[in-house]
Amino acid sequence: MNTLYGAAAVSARGRGLTSQRARDRLVATLRAQGIRDPRVLDVIRSTPRHLFIDEALSARAYENTALPIGLDQTISQPWVVARMTELLIEYGAPKRVLEIGTGSGYQAAVLAQLVDTLYTVERIEELLRKARRVFRNLKLENIRSRHDDGNIGWAAEAPFDAIVLTAAGESVPRALVDQVADGGALVAPLGPPGTQRLLRFRRHGNDWQREELEAVSFVPLLGGLG
């Protein structure tokens, strides 16, 4: 597992933005709301979420809430990040994971500490540039990122042991389904705003097991480049 001891994290602690007490409170909240995997809770505790948001919102970084990151996008609620991560690693930590929708980079940073290689695709170039800077500062060297339409995935690196979508569509794009390895999993929010559900699909050859889970709220999965 990677650890986050980069210069940026040390500097932030020096400014008093990342009290251990605040992180411990967040982890206690997540545990009370059903997050059980100790690997996930440990990573949430150690990941400096404030580095992925605007400094003006840093005082709210360890609240269990989504926050705006500009360009009509948000950093996901920590519970959602923890839950999606937990669903991906429940049956064993996948080695190669594809994330669709880098956004702030927070979900990618959490996953990267639990898998061998994290691939992430973002359609909005400005967001991807910001996320890449944080990845470098935190020395997360097992993240590979790409500016592209997430609906088409990353075929050159497929198949993936797991794929996670951080934006919601009416259905999972066919290209992404085809990039899941046999025995792999795909976690995604699906449905229109107000009725979205979190789903997990597990592939067994040509058969798929579908689990419909919690109600969630995500930004829409869009095509093209921004």
C-alpha cells in the first residue's frame, strides 16, 4: 500500500488544516454509517482531502459532504468514496482499476493506495491538470491519467480487474462493459437525477451478476471533451 507523506501533506499539516482529530471524527462517522472495511477506513484517515478542494473550503474538508470544485463538478461525499471503494475490494483487492471521471482526484488517490495501478480518465482538461498536480505532490506514482471521453474507457490498457464510474448515466456504456476482465467488477451510479442508485456488476464469463444498492446523487456522465 502506498502512503501519503509528500511535502504537500507535511506543509498542510503545518498550517493546521488537517488535524488528526478531524480525520478521526470523519472515520468514526463513516464507520457509524456502515463502512466496515479497515483498509478503506485507514486510507480515508490518511488521505489529505483538503488538498483536492479550493483552499477557501479547506475548513470543511473533513465533513461528510460533497463540495464544489468548479466547472459544475463536485468532490464526492467521503461516505460515497468509501462505499464505492469497499465494493470494489470486497472480494479481494484488484490489481488494475479504471476510474471514469477523475474530477478532483480524491477517489483516485484513495483507490491508488489499495491497488497496484489506477487508471483514470477525465473529460475536463482543467480538472485533470489540477488532479495531476496533487498526485505528484503526494507521490502517488501508480496513477496513470488520460484526458479523454470516459464513455470509451481506455481500450489500450484493457481488460481491467475493476472499473468505477464517478458520474451517473442511464446505463453503463458498452465500451466499458467490454473492458471488464472475466471475474472482474464494475461499480457505477445509474439513473436520472433524483432516482440514482449505486450498482455493482460482477462478470462471470458472459454472465453478469447485478446488485442494486444505495440511493446516491452524482453529476451526469457526459460524452466528449471539456
